[in-house]
Amino acid sequence: AAAADFQPASGSVTFLDGERSQIISFGAVSDNIPELDEQFSLFLTAVEVLNEPASRTSTSGASLDSANIEATVTITANNNPYGIFEFSAGMPSTGVTFIPASTTVPSLELRESAGLVDIYVVRSQGTVGNATVEYTTSDGTAVGGGASPDYQTTAGRLEFSNGELFKKFQLRINDDAIPELAKTFTLNLTNPRGAPQAPLLGVGRVMVVNLLPSDDAFGAVRFDQSSLSIITDEVTGSTSLTVVRTGGTLGPIVTSWMANVSASGDLTPLSGNVTLPTGVTSVSFSVNVINDPTPETAELFYISLVAVYGGGRLSSTGGTVATITIESSDDPHGAFQFTPASQNYPVPELAGAVATLTVERLFGSVGIVELNYTTALDTSAAANLRALPGVDFTPTSGLLVFGDNETVKSLDVTILVDTRPEVDETFRVVLGGVRLLSTP
């Protein structure tokens, strides 16, 4: 035994008159190092008579028995020097010389596409002597046989040389195109053998293999084709969008969506969640278009699917962003009319007289807009009360162009003078042909 294995001690013991035995106590040092039997010695080195009763006659005094002055102390094998067989969830680190015993049952997560997988068996604690251990697979919700096996059943034996820390064997996972929920099966270690003593089986004698959901078991989520581009208006109000999932529908999933920030004030709500229960492939949700009196040009907003919870995923082939176009509302480019003062405009028949009429642009004033105007007979008046073109006024037509944010324009009609006595006569000036030329 090394000095680190026990507590070095020295001292003396006192035997009283007539006393024949004493106990010497000392301790071994506890550690986690696997060790075989180890020994150290305790020596008696000297003896001294302290006080001999007067009634006795001293002859040669006390002495040591030279044949028995050394005691051998054996620290028995400890911390499993022959090892403990256990599974490891991965390959041990390079250069490791000692693997401590596991305190929990190991587990391994695999995808169906993993194919051929290396499975590691370690000899934790000590590695003294040659040893073997057997391994097998056991079905759980995942099966190793039948018409559609999830993995390939396997069994075998691993041989460990003296000092060898780990071995591996291979396990095949079968891949198919069937959407499936998570499944499990187990790997087991049995029948450890070795010389001079067999290793033990530890907590990790069993490893749980978790096969993750496969082939989009919960589906891939996107917008339905009909929802990718929607045109609506403020009057319609509610707009419906449909979310679909392709692939599996083996469990409920929740999809969250969000509108772009600029939609604030135009759409409500701006975010939310939709749930697709087990077996359901589509579900719809609504956003409301806010109807306000503000003149607005057409606006484009985006609704994005941003996350899927419960095992599903967003589609990798697009379709996760929908566009909503709100058409122009509340006359953003304006509504054109004569001002109230120009709608019934009196003008005298005098030389050089001109009727100056004002056109105003109500509501919005976005963009450059042109409209035409033309004079016309007032067919609603009696024939003798109608002002005649070329006789009472100069026939006039033309274009008015309103610039961006321009709200007022004027036009002139020349009044003709004659010598005929006449009562009040009327003619009309008609606006029409409004056309948006450009918008910012």
C-alpha cells in the first residue's frame, strides 16, 4: 500500500500492572480509486518499564519478541477493481484513463434517419483482468420485427482485455416514409464474466433509446394558396386567412402569427395563435380592417407565420407569409366639385365679363390628378331661359391639373354681350374625366 492509502501513525501504549493487551487504532484513507488488496506493516520498536512494584524482583526487565514485532494490515479490494459494465450515451473522451460509475440510467435520442449507430459499453471503475459481457435489444413502443420494424434486433458479446475501458457495437435504425410519433426501446447488458473475478452490472446496465418523431409526424405549416394574397377594403371589415399543414397530423400543434409593425392602426389584432388539433389539416383565423375616416391610398401589409409549438415546423418550401392589400379608402386622391359659391354663379352681361368658377378638392389630396370641364346647355331650364353657346357665352372646355396636395383650381368662361333684351339665362359647366396621373 502507498502512504496515501492509510494514515501514518506512531506513538506508544501503556500496559498497567497485570494488564496483558492493548488496542492500537488507525485508519485507512477512503478514495474512489479501484484497488486490489493492499498491505502495510505496523512495527513495535521499543519497550520500557516505567514502574516495577517493590514486591517483585527485577531480572532482565520487559523485552520485545523479535519474531512478532511486525503486524501486516490488509486493505481489502475496494471500489470495484474488476469493473462495472454500463452503457454510455456517447464515446468516452480521448485519453481518459478512468470512467466513474454512472448514477443514472443513460438514454440516447436518435432520428429515424440515423441509420447505423455506434453503441458504446464502458467498463467503469476498475479494469483488472479479462472480461466479457453480453448485450441484447428489447422492444418498447418501437419494435425490432414485423412488417415495419423501427430498428434491427441485435444481440452479441463484447470481450474486454485487461485495462480496456470501452467497446462498441452497431445498431441499425430503419428509415421509412411513414409519419410516426416518438417511440422507445431498450438496450440491455447481461451475463458479465471475468477472471479472477467477474465485473458487476451497474445502473447503466440498461439504456433507453428514444426515436424522435419522424417524417413530419406533426406536420409542416404554411398558408393556404388562397390566403397568400388577399385584397380587401375598410368597409369589408373582417378578413379570413387559412393555415394548412402537410405531412402528419398525429398530435395537436400551435402556430403563432404576426403582422408587420406598420399595420398598427389599420389591422387588428396584430398577432395571435391558431391551434390545429390532432387529425386536423387546416384552420382559419381572422384579422379586422379598421374603418376610419382618414383618406388613405392602397396599403400592403404582411402576415407571417413565425413559430410552431408542439412538434410541428414551418414549411421549408415557402408559403409562410401572406399579403393583405387594403384598397384606397375615403378618397385619398380627392373628390372634386365646384365650391358652393360657384355652384350657382351670377354674372352680368357686360363687355369683358368673365365667369370665374372655383373647383375644390375635398378629402385627400394625394397625387397629381387631372379632370376635364366643358360648358353645356342647361337642359333643365325652359327653352327661353337657356343661355346659348356662341350667343350668350363662349363655349369652353379644357383640363384642370391638381398637383400633389393642391386643393383649389379656377376656370374662366367668357360672357358675350348682345343688344337683345333678355331675362336671366343659365348654362352649365360640367366636370368629368377625373384621372390620377401619378402618386408619391
